Amino acid sequence: MAASLKDDERLLAFHALQEWLKLAAWLGGVAM
């Protein structure tokens, strides 16, 4: 149970990071 919870948190963090990267890439495109 604890292991699966940790995996879920890692997956959420990974998705959040992807969203930030997409946002940063979009902002970079707008700035250029």
C-alpha cells in the first residue's frame, strides 16, 4: 500500500513536471 502510494506521488510529480515543461515551451515560443 505504502509503495503504491509513493508510486502515485511520483507519477503525479512527473505529470506536473510535464505540464510545467509544456507551459515553459509555450511561453518561450510566445516570447520569440
